Amino acid sequence: SELKKVTHNHPMLSLPKSKDLSVFDPNKGYIAMPKMDGLTCSLKYIDGKLISAETRGDGIEGEDITHNAFVIPSIPKVIPYTEELVVDGEIICKFNDFQEFSGSYKNPRNFAAGSIRLLNSEECEKRKLTFVAWDVITPLYSKDDIEYRLSQKLDMLESFGFATVPRCLSAGNFADYD
């Protein structure tokens, strides 16, 4: 409750779930990604520098967690992109890392959600949290170009040093993400 409240620059809605891929038309391309079970976070970069991080909260208003974003190794602090960039993703604790703390916490999702809200960044850093990007909100293209497809946006984020959600273009095995 001591974290500063922030109003999002875009609606941060809960992701829909789908378990039956047969409902998709195979003639129309789709990308399948597992829904990460953590805490949704939005990162904002200006001139290639991380300037803010916020939780999803109620989708309109969240909490400022910038102080802790700087201690999560998988969040790039500087990227090779000079315009404004907003990246949405999930803060998770991989199960192997969670096992160190599992005696005191019920599950990795609750552990990650509580850990990112800590006021003490040094304590947050010990929690071994991971940020996994799953969308780009501000465009990765000039205003004269057509919009990138999601898979192209995620490829670009990977080239910037982000971990991205495992994905495939058809129902298949995803990379093991513990």
C-alpha cells in the first residue's frame, strides 16, 4: 500500500485463456503462447533507457515498481531503440528458483507478486525474479511503415536482450519454461 499509484498509458486487461486450438481457422495464421502465471508488468523506455515499471493493478491504475525493475537481471536497463517503447510482460519466479523459498510461500505466482512489491530493492533482488515480455504496446516501426506482426515484435525484443514468451505458429511443444 506504500507504493505510488500510477495511471496506465494503455488499458492493461487480463489476457484471455484458450485451451482448444481447434477453434482457430488453420488457413488464418495464429501465434500460440502459454499464459505466464505471474504478475503483469509494463515497462517504459525513452531514448533507450528504462524510465518506469508498473504493475497491472485493476487495468487502469497500477503501482510504480521501477525501483525493483532495476534489480531484475532479465529487464534490460538500456536498449538500442531511441523512440518511446512500452513493453508488457510477466514477472515470474521460475519453479527451480522458487523452491529456495517454498517453505514460506504458497506458490511461485504469489511469491513473485509479493516480491516485486517489496520496498527494499536489495531484498527483491534476492528473490530471483524474471521478466518475460509478451507484447509491445508502442510501435516498433516508423509511422510510414505497416504495423509489425506480434512475432516480429517479439523477435525485435529478443534482439534488444529481452526474454520473451515461448511461442509457435501451430499447436506444438513449447520450450520448457519451468
